[in-house]
Amino acid sequence: MKRKFHIRKGDTVMVIAGDSKGQQGRVLKVDTDSETAIVEGINMISKHSRPSTQNPKGGIVHKEAPIHISNLKVVDSSGKPTRTGRKIDAKTNKTVRYSIKSGEVIK
């Protein structure tokens, strides 16, 4: 059975532990099997690539590496990291995520 995570693709998150601590970025991909996420501009690595049709010169390519979900916190509209909760929206009767600190719904 797959776990449900507090982070989704498109969320703005802050890194709370590790080399990139304090940095913010947008989530590009969440991998539920390895419990990691790829965040735009965070945890950059240098990868050596051979020449190919897409990159005829080859060389060193800088790209984002996965970071564990436990090292990330969602940032609410005020710009501060927060924990998230789930509640049923009264208008639509659907489950929505909300910020524990401010109580507002996270989109």
C-alpha cells in the first residue's frame, strides 16, 4: 500500500535539513517508491555526459538530485514553512490540505 505524502508536484517547499537547508523551490516530481522529491534548483549535482544527438559536445551537465521527503516542508502563502493537515471542505465536500499555522487552504 502506498503512503500519502504531505508534498505534491507543484508545491513550493523549503528544505529543513541537509546541505541546502533554508532554500526554497518548486517540486518537479515526487517518487513514492523511494520517498524522494526533485525540487527545482535544490540539491544540484554535476553529471558527466557522453556526446549524443541531443548534446553533441557532451561535457558536464548540472541537474537536480532527489531529496528525501522528510527534509522538506510546504511553504504557505505567507512564505513560512508549515505542517499540513487534511479536512473536508464544506462547499465542495472534498478533502483539501490546509496550513496548520495559518489555517488557510493550500492549493
